[in-house]
Amino acid sequence: MKDSISKYFKVGLIHFMAYPATMRGEGPIVETMKKIALDDYFDTVEVTTINSDETRAEVRDMLAVSHMTVCYGAQPRLMGAGLNSCHLDENERKKAEDVLLKSVDEAEYLGAKGIAFLAGKWEEATKEESYAQLLKTTKNVCDYAKTKGMNVEIEVFDFDFDKASLIGPAPLAARFASDMREYTNNFGLLVDLSHFPQTYETSGFVFRTLRPYITHLHIGSAVMGEKFNAAYGDTHPRFGFPNGCNDIPEVLDFLRVAKNEGFFNSENPMVLSFEVKPWGNEDPDVVVANAKRVLNRAWALLED
């Protein structure tokens, strides 16, 4: 492409994934956030909970100055506490909902316009009951977010591989999003290239199946195959990782499909964030540089 990617997308980085020491709301949050804020490659940063009031305020003020779009991921808050947003036990479901409502408040404080989260567990025998519980949770969170002018997204995960999330395969995600859109206009889907191999789907199938509902994009990789492979599972290793599913060709295909399906929008660019995580002793900053090089190369190969 001759045009800059920033004409069509707000390129972002998931802070708590690139710097996993910060995922539980502690660690070098300010220092690593500043690296992202100083890097004009990024128009967007995706954050999660921050435990310290002082640190949270410092990050809020930094992001307000940065002119970046802020997104908030509540996934670590649910997974870290073992919470299930579609639990059949109403008390357990409500625990997840309460965390999501608090996440809306924290997201607002940090300058985000919404939150993203993941569905609870896929259980084949009780799939429909879980679906009903997830609708209840999501409607309640959307209702609360709407009072603040904010949006809610569910990230589409694997359903039988690692996270085993109800949402889930693209057709079921489309059904859920359709049900939610009949109820409210502040709901959308977040799709991640790293999850496509895990749901046995392709970029073409996912985009065409979910096109009306996609509001947010991630790109990354995963390791499948043999369980003894390093970084096996939904671990978001760097591009080019041994036995990894995605690299430049897959990112190029993702961009090509997104372009053909009308997702290149210069008037209102969609967020497109890297979800990459260092493995073992890998340097997080080098992993981030790897991701930028891969996207640069894929973008250069994309036809005008």
C-alpha cells in the first residue's frame, strides 16, 4: 500500500500482554506505558486494571497528554480470578458481572470509551443455558456502559483448545452479536488473528461471517500441533516463533481480507492492535519491534 497504515487503522499495542509483568495490575506499569506513549508508531494502547490509585492516576494523566486512543481489556480480571461470565450458578455469574461493571468505571477513569471481555466456558451439554447467562451478563454491562456513553465488546476466543470460551466459533459469535444488536447498539465483537487457527477458521471466513459486528481487531500468533511444543496454546508468542501459526503471509492475508470486506476506513479508523507476548527470557521491546516489522512488511506487500 502506498498510503500509511495509520490512514486506515489506529495501530495499537496491548500493554499488559507485551509487558506481562504488569498483567495483574502491578509491576513496571508507568515505565512501560511511557515507552508506548513515546512511540508514535502507536495510535492506541490497550490497558487493564491498575491496583495502585497513585499509579492509575499517573497513567491516566500520561495517556491524556499522549493523544492516543485508550482501550480497556477486562479479560485478565476475569481469567485471573477464575470468573465465568456465563456461569450457570447465578451467584457465580454475578461475581463476573460485578467485576465487569467495575471495569467500566476504571476504563472511564483511564480515558477509554469501552471495555472488552471474554465469554465464560464452553460446555457442550449446557451450551444453550450458558448462552442465556452470557446474554444476561452482557446486556447488564451494556446497559451500565451506555449510561457513560461507552461500548462493550466480546473477544472471540477458541472453544475447545485452550481458553475454551463459549464465544467461540464465528457462527455462534454472529448469533450472539445479532441477539445483542437487537437489544442495544453499544455492543461489538473483537476478532484476533491469533485465534483463527484455534477455531479452525480463516480470515476470509471470520470476516465474512462476522462482518456487521466487528468493531476491533487484534493480530498475533499461536502454537498448536504437539503439546510439548514451546509456547503451546493461546500464549500469543512473537511472529516467527517455532511452530507458530502466523507470520507475514497470514498477516498479509488478514489485511487483504479486511480491505476487501470494507474495513479500511479513513474517516473512522478501527483499532488494530498487536497481541504479542515474550516467551521465556525474550526481551519485550524486541518482541514489539518484531511485530512492527511484520506489519510493515505485510502492509508493503498489500496491493493498492
